[in-house]
Amino acid sequence: MNEVYSPVVPDMSPFLKDTFIPKMFRVRQEFPRPKIERDKLPGIIFELLNQEKFSSRVKSGMRIAITAGSRGIANNDITTKAIADWVKSRGAKPFIVPAMGSHGGATAEGQAAILAGYGITEQNMNCPIVSSMETVKIGMTDEEHPRDVFIDKNAYESDGIILGCRIKPHTAFRGPYESGMMKMMAIGLGKQYGAEACHEQGFGNMARNVPLFGKCILKNAPVLFGVPTIENAYDETCKIVAVASEDIESEEPALLKEAFSYMPRILVDSCDVLIVDAIGKNFSGDGMDPNITGTFCSPYATGGINAQRVAVLDVSHESHGNGIGLGYSSATTTRVYAQLDLAAMYPNAITCTVLGGVRIPIVLRNDKECIQCCIKSCNEIDKSNPRVVRIPNSLHLEHIMLSESYWDIANSGKIDGLQVESEPEYMSFNSEGNLW
């Protein structure tokens, strides 16, 4: 057997040391901010579900499956627990099912670990978490060449399924159903099989496949209703609703449009270099949300900032080494490279049939060299005054950094919602070349 050697990252400092890094200043971005306080959520959920339309569907003694996904949804722990508590208040027996396609390395243990990272544990929820990759066939899609539809076996064998999820724009396609209840059924409950079946025809067909599979599940599985949330631009819950199973098809598109209206963005339209302090599955299924960063994996969705180069400096602790999305950056650091868990990344990429997100970009020893590499490799820019934008991640965009080249426009009042918070200063690097 051949030995496997870890690659040595070369010292590029002699090549990059003279590359100018501009001064940066801090700005605040303001967006509409409707918000539901965390402590109000259980009461709202109980009030919604106590309506006859929903309460009549859950009876004493029933075993009820509640879905929980892999995304970093605001207040996911408290909304999931509130649904479980409400089910118990009806005399029924709730259990939580990880509904996340192939995430978590496509293993039952990996999916349970993802939920635990969000505080969704049996102890915290006070009900069982039943994690399994076993599925059962429940029907076939309604199309010229029908395909088998499978869902989580434990959910299917329950007396009823409640869809806990979030509605928001998808990162790779556009359609009336993107990330939400339909996708939670088709891909989340479908486990690795459902994810692969929906993705195998590519993102160009996802807008068609998600409702095809979702409608089959609505017809053949015991879905009772959904309790989706919508978030504002600050990663806060701003709306929660209950939608009966028979109304999901008609009501979800309007909820998606509302979610679009709350999406944050980087208020400058373009830059030479975008610095992303950290990527991670807790920020976006793509590691960094291309609706913000412009780093789309497919041509079927557009938006975000137009950046010539993207520097990724770290992977979040909550992502457990899943650096999917890194492949759409231009350069990264040894800190990121050392954390990567390829066993968690590759099943996700192979299942969704998009391999670009798990490619390894050029790896530099530290933050400074990573940023310098991106600036130096830009074409047709003013390298004495490059346009650089720095964000903490693609989810939290209230406070970001802009380079001095944006100083005049930022102070002109011409960009609505942008407020300057500091004077321009050079970024501070420690002795290892990393940002403080």
C-alpha cells in the first residue's frame, strides 16, 4: 500500500509580503427588524395549535413525529420543544426525527450530533430523539416517468408528522417552493435517498422535483401540519405560523415571498475582495449563503455581492469540520484546512451532485497571506486602494468592515441604511499573521 503524505503549505510570504492591505472601517447596516422575543414563542405556538383546525388532529395516545433540520435556525431549540410540549398537552407522545437528507455524514449518529449542537437533545426536549437513516417507500411521483418516493421509516410509522422548519430562499435555485415545508418533506424526511433523488437531475430541475416529491408525501404519509418560522435580516424569528397539510401547497409560496423581503445583504454592490471570517453549516447549507456572498454553485440562482476574489479565514466550531462551500472561495488558511472533516463533506456533495463546494482552494499559512493572495491575484483593480469588504459570516451582517476606498460613498448618505461607526485603521495581525 502506498503511503499517504499530508501536503506541506509553502511559505509564500516572500512572494506576498509587499502586497498592500488597505485600512478598514466599521459600518452598521440597518434593515427592517420585526421580531418575536424568544420567551414569547412557546405561548404563540400553543395559541396557534390550540385552534380547532390543528388541535383536532392530535389525540391522546398518538405517537407524533416532529421534524428538526440541520440548519442553524433561530430559536430552533425552543420552537421544537414548544411543539413537543404542546403534543404532550394533548395526551400524545412526541418524538423528534432528524430531517436533513444526507447531512451529518449520512449517518444516524451524525444527524443526532448535529441536533445536539443546536441544543436539541432528549434531555432538553424531554422527549425521545429517534435518529435513523432507514426509509420506506410510500408512493411514486405524479409525472410521465414516475419515481419512487421514500421517507424516514419512524416518521412514516407514526400516527402523525408535524413539520418544524424555516422558510427562506434557497442557495442554488429559484421556484415557488425553496427552503421550507415542501423541501423538508422531499429532502429532509427523504434522508439520503430523497436528497439524491431530488438532486440527481441537477438544480435546474429542483423547482420541479421538490413539489413533486413533497406532494406525494402529503398524499401518502401522515403529515398533519407544519409550524414554519421566518427570520428577519438579523437572524431573529420574526414570524411563526401553523399550516394544515392540505394548505401547504397553496400557502407556502406567499410565505417564501415574505421571507425574501427580509433577506439581508451587503449594501455595497461590488468589491475586489470579500473576506469571510468564518463559514459553516450553522450559517448556511452552503457554508456561506451565496444570496449574500454571490458564490453560487449553480446558474439557477443569482444575487449577492459581486466579488472578484473571496477569502475564507475559518470554519465555525458548530460546523464540526464541515467546510462545504469552501470550494467557492479563492483562498483559505491552514487553520481551515486542518479542521476539514471530509467524511462529513463528501456525502453531502455527492448526494446533491455538486462537487465544487468541497474543492480545496489555494491554502495559505495565515490570515494575512490569505488576504494578500486575494488582493494580489485580482485583475484590473487599483492595488494601491483596493475595494475590500469583510464580514463575520453570511448570516450576521449588521456590523461589517469596508476598506478606505468606500469612505466617501459611505459618508455621503447615498446608501440607505449604512452608518459609519469608526475611522479607517489597518487590520491588526498577531505574530503568527492572524487577525486578532
